[in-house]
Amino acid sequence: METKKEESRIAVIGIVVEQEASVDVLNETLHEYREYIIGRMGIPYREKKVNIISIAIDAPQDKISALSGKIGNLPNIQSKTVYSGVKA
């Protein structure tokens, strides 16, 4: 019997880290989802004392939502998720 493969989505999570003390817990959270992360770009904006991170991810909708929710609940971190119309 053939099982249905879970449909995946492509998304980008934009993250602004407002205090450097929050970086470790963010990295731990991202590490939990490493199998879905396509790429990551981090920009330290020293003048404003923030870090800007973008995460490209290809995962089932529920995994992206779970990761986005976890990131959104971290202290001193702001995030938004943008989804592609592409489904695999």
C-alpha cells in the first residue's frame, strides 16, 4: 500500500534579534529544524545593535508553522514568515 507523502511548502522566515543574549536559544531552535532548512543568512547590524537573519525552508506546512511559532515566542526576537505559492 502506498502512503501519501506529506506536501511541503517553501517559505522564508525573516528574524530580527534585538538582544544578543537571545541568539543561543534561537540557534538551538533552528538546529531542531535543520533537516528542513535550505539556507540561512545572518547580518549583524552593529550600528543599531540588532542581528537580521533570514531562513529559507522547505517543509510541511505544520513544521513551518511550528518553527515560526517557536521563534515568535522567543524573548527579544521579532519574526515574520512569507510563503511561496509553490507546493512540492
